[in-house]
Amino acid sequence: MARRQSSAPPVDSTPYTENIVDIDVTSEMEGSFLEYAYSVIYSRALPDARDGLKPVQRRILYMMSDMGLRPDRGHVKSARVVGEVMGKLHPHGDTAIYDAMVRMAQDFSLRLPLIDGHGNFGSLDDGPAAPRYTEARLAAAALTLTDHLDEDVVDFVPNYDNQLTQPDVLPAAFPNLLVNGATGIAVGMATNMAPHNLVEVINAARHLIAHPDATLDDVMRFVPGPDLPSGGRIVGLDGIRDAYATGRGSFKTRAKVEIEQLSARRTGLVVTELPYMVGPEKVIEKIKDAVNAKKLTGISDIVDLTDRKHGLRLVIELKNGFNPNAVLQQLYRYSPMEDSFGINNVTLVDGQPQTLGLVQLLTVYVNHRIDVVRRRTVFRLGKKKDRLHLVEGLLIAIVDIDEVIQIIRSSDEAAAARERLMSIYDLSEVQANYILELRLRQLTKYSRIELEKEQDELRREIAELEAILGSDERLRALVSDELAAIAEAHGTPRRTVLLESEAVSPTVAAEVAGSRKGKAAPLALEIADDPCWAILTASGQVARTSNQEPLAEAGPRGKHDVYNSVVKTTARGEIAAVTSLGRMLRLQVMDMPVLPPVAGLPNLAGGVPAKEFLTLLKGESLVAFVPLDEVLAIGTAQGVVKRVQPDYPLNREDWEIISLKDKDFVVGVAPAGADDADLVFVTVQAQLLKFPAAAVRPQGRTAGGMAGIKLAADDRVISFGVVAPKDEAAVVVTIAGTVGALPGTAPGTAKVTAFSEYPAKGRATSGVRAHRFLKGEDTLLLAWAGHGPAKASSAAGVARSLPQEHGRRDGSGVPLSQAVDAVGPAMAWPDQA
């Protein structure tokens, strides 16, 4: 019987020797943990302060640049980019690479996206599509981060398997870390940096280049605060200053909300901007939870109308009878419409994690950029010198080309020809080799002329490069100029509004005190109905004061501005805004921000633009704020005057208060309840007419008024106002100039005259001359009559000078050094407002 042979190998009878090494578990764990922590900190989680990128981001941008995925070329599959990065530079999971790539393409994550994505790259509420479905290429801004890598501007280091090299840091033509911010969680530390506006950051960097010893206050004149991709509002700047000083701080962000009349009986809150990294679905979910928990009241529905064409639009419908501002305050408290952002500027500097303030971050970047430009200049200088060396040798050969050809033909081999050329013409080996490779078509006379021209150009460029390297001032100026070009090419306006404190937000934002049960009471019931002033300034700022003390001259923070309108009212009262089309719009005083006093004076810089409160029609402008319970006097450009009775509709938000003729518009409106007040017209042809208010009988709001001033041909009214009875301090300010002059080319002449010098005339007459034109002047550019002394400013609220001495009624003006755009009273007393 045959036996089956086993195929198993023979058993080794050699005794097994155990090799057990005793180690201390504590030491092993400490060492392993430190190695892991080191890898996370330096190779994954923290950005470099120079280019603002983490290693995976830097490798993605470098590989895409190496693949030629420029903005002027087509997109490629994201999976291809991920594969190239993972296989050549980043031996980690493809998910981590794709997540980093997606974030660099999201315009809601980065202030200046670095990747141009095609396809679904996600939203604040949903993730992106898989990399096999999306496509990508570099954005234009990313090219400035990777430019000049082939000119030895940064050091290259080996990749993970030492087969390729990669840049240790990118050249970074703009301060990417500050512009786009960064987030990352390492071991024992984390970073969270807010995005900023490119133009502001570059201006700060240029200032630091010119003034290396600049202080934080100097730099913050250019970078007042973060500029978030989602816009919104930052409330309170103290935390931002702390972060800029120490590297740590926090600030509060709020959604941008407008109160709109959704229908005849329905009011709503329309959200068009949300806090940074907060999505609409998250907001809707939290609002519904708060409504179900009885924390939020007054909300009937919430609708998400967001689309790609119009952007974010979240409509929160309110129940009838609820104060929109009170509901909004509850939303800020119980939903993500108000969020907090904690700044923690942890970044790598020379391979070490450090927490840096704003000046230190900019200093590190500026030093890096100066080093990049210096190395680039050295590289280019070497290339230019090498080329000049070859051109000089080629010119020598072309001058005596017949002899050169003879030497080459008579030589047995190339080495012998090279040695003879070097010996006879005193050429270097490089020049001799270049001559041996010379093509016959380069032996023409035209080629020689071109070479001589190239030689001169090379010498000029070499001198310029050497001058840059020889002067630190010129090197810094070059870096500054390149930064300015980046700002011009890629800069965008600021999106986020910065508010000094919670009290100056466009809506009432003070926390309300709770009732005895600890529940928050409706905001309208908690705000005391204290007397106050409602203010409209010449630069379009709207605000209210915290009391009704006399308003003194504004300007404790450098802004001058002047008062356009000052209305005596209460915090919970209503006033009206009158527009150039004769419309009156009802305004809630409590919606206006409260001006915090500075050095005992109201800080007009704390107001917000009037457009936050008013919706004007096309071609319509805001004329003034007025009370709702007083007789008003209205003057139009065609000389019509009207006193209107305060019989306004109670159930409407806007209505007409004068019927205007074709092409006519309102130029001025003010309270005129006293019959002995003076109504004042001033025309562009320098005619002034004043007459008592008693000459105009009050009419209903739909009436068209009556003749106020008789106008000559081509004349029109430029100013209309009301001067209080027996106001001995009243003045008239007139500024003359030339029709058609370009803005800023001729400031014109100004004259200040006592109002009492102008005699009263009858209504519908021509009045008297108020300003004598000098040679070259043919019109009044600006006029104003009211309680003096008068103050002037530019359209932006910068102070302008007026003549100190009073001029004659029919005299000429004094030349101005700067153009004046607005004139108003320096102060408003209770009996003058």
C-alpha cells in the first residue's frame, strides 16, 4: 500500500530564543505622544506665518501650479488633483486632501478663494460632491502665491520618499494668512484667525514697509477689524483690539436684517447676511426649536428664499401687533443670528508655534516678502550676467567671423577648436561652446545689430538689479509697489460693517431687563420713553441722543460733519423723513442707534447710514427729518411754497405731502408753526427772498402749494429754510462758483452774512441779491440760512473752513481753499430745533 507524501516543510528543531526588551511604558508613551504631537503641529494643523498655508494646502497649490491648471485653461477633475497630490507630496488620506481643496474654493469660507471650482463644492449646510464629480483649477489670486517659484525665491525640500522636491513655503505675493484667516486644532493648541480685507491688509503692510517701527494704532488705521466673507456686522471693537495687541480676543457678529413690509398687514424681518460660517438651515432649525420651546414669540413663519442670483434671503414673517425690533432682539439672543468669534492667532514662525498680534503677523510677512524679492533679484541678476557674457562672446565672433570659421574648419575636433578660440580671442569656455553651436542664420548684419541692442539692454537691466540689491530703500519700495498692484488687481470693497458698541447697531440692541419671573419682556415695554434728539447729518448718518441736552458742535474723533436735521422727540416716538419727490416716510425713533457721548459731546461717527432705515425710489433723495405733529413749510426748486397741516394717515408708512409739477422737486422742509417765522428762498442766480410764514396759509397734504418766489428765466431755487422768530444769531451762507466746473477744480468763494441784513419782501416777489459774482463766477453752488454760527464740511464729513468775518449783503465772497459740500448749524438748542 502506497503512502501519500506530506508537502509540509520539515520542522526546525533549533530551540527558539526569546528576545524581550524591558522598557518603561511611561517613557515610551511620552516619546510616542511627543512625536505624534510634533507631527500634528508642524505638518498638519498650524499654518506658516509667511504664506498662511498649512502643508496640505501648500502642496495642493504647488501641484496644481506644476500641472499647469491656470485660470486661462480648462478645469480638470478634482480626483486627478487629489491623486497627484497624494501620490507625489502628501501621503495621507484622499479625504483630507479633498476637504482642504474644497475649503480653498468656497467663497463663504475664504475672503479671497484660491481655487476656482466647477460643480458642487458644498454650502454652509451641505457638503461637497465627490471629487469624481467636481472640477477645479487655480484662481487668479493663487497664481500670485506661486509666482516665481522657478527663480530660487524659496527653499525646496524633499518629499516624503526623497524622489521629488517641494517648496518649504510659497512666495506669497499678498498676506494670505490675514486675508483668508485659518482654523486648525493641533495637540495642546489651536488656531482660529479671522479673514480680513485684502486692500486694508496690503495698505497696512505697505505702511509697515515704509515705517518699520509703526505702532498698533498706526496699523489699525488701515485694518480697523476683520472683513468676513459673509458680510454681517461686528458689534464691539474692544475684543478686536485685544486680539490685534496680544493675539487673543473675541468679537460678536450679527446678521444683517432689514424690516420690510411684506404685505399690507404683514411685517417681516429679511435676513440678507449671516454671521461667519452660519448657514440658513441652521438658523431656521434653531428658530423653530426656540418657538416650540416658547422662548421666541411673535413669529408666524420663516421662509428661505435664497438662490444663486439674489444670494441669501431669509424672510421671517411676524405676527400682527409685535414690535419687529423686540422680535429681532429675541432672535439675536436665542438663535445663531448673533454669534461669537474667538481669535487665537497661533501660527508657525521659524518652525515654532507662536501667538502673534497684528503688527507681528505683518512684520513676519513683510520680512518674508522682502527676502523673496531679494532672492528673485539675485537670481535674475545672475541670469542677466550669464546672458550678457554669451552675447559679448558672440559679438566678438561675429566681428571676425571669417577667422572664426577658419579656426573651426582647420581644427581636428571640437575640443581643439574650443581651445584655439579661447586662446586667440580670450574667451571663456562657456563663450567658446556657445560660438561652436552658432547657427548660420545668426551671422547676418541684422543679427549683429540685434545683439548690440540686447547687450545695451542687458547692461541697463543689470545696473537696475544691482541698484535694487545695493539699496534697502529701493528693495522695500519694489515690494511695496508689487503689493499695491496686487491690491488693485484683486481688491474688493469691505463687506462687514464695524460698529463701535452694541448701542450703535442699526436696531435697538441693548439687553432688556426681565420681569419678576425672570422672563424677558417685550423690548418696546422696557425702553423708557425718554426725551431725545433725532439727528440726520449732512453725510447721511442717522442717530438719536440718549437725552435732550443741547447739542454742541460735533467732532471729538476727527469727524466734523454738520447737522442736516435735528428733531425733538422721544425714544419711543415717531418722526418723519421727507424726500425730494415730496414723499413723507414714517420712522420709529427707537430703531435709530444711540450716540454715545465722547468728552461730553455726541459722537456723530457712531451713527449709521440713512439707507439702513429708508428705502428710496430711483432718482429720489432724502431732504430732511421733521416732526409729525407740527406745521411744516416746504420749498421746491421751481419756487413753490407750502405749509402743510399735520393731518397724516395713521395706518400708512409713507404718503405724499405735496403735489409736485413736472420736473419739480423739494429742496427744503422745516417746521414753521409760528406765523412770525421767516421763510427763506435762495436761488442759483443769488437772489434771496424772505417773508413771514403768515403769508402762506396751511393746506392739506394733497395740495400743491402756492407761488413762493418769482424766478427769472433759467433760475431755480437752491435752498429753502425756516428761520426762527427774532433769531439775532441767524446767518446766511452763500458759496459761488462756475457752472460745469469739474468737482474739486474750483472750490469757489464763500460769504457769511447776518440774516438781519436782508430785508423782508412780499411772497411771490424776486427778493434781493445775496451774492455778487466775481469774474468767472455765474452761479451759487450752495446756500444755507439758519441759526449761527455756521459750520461746513465735505460730503464725507471732513471739516471745511468758512470766512470768519461777516460780509455785506450784496458783496462778493472770499476764495475757499477746499470745496464745501454741506453747511449747517454748529449747535442746536431747544428753542432753535
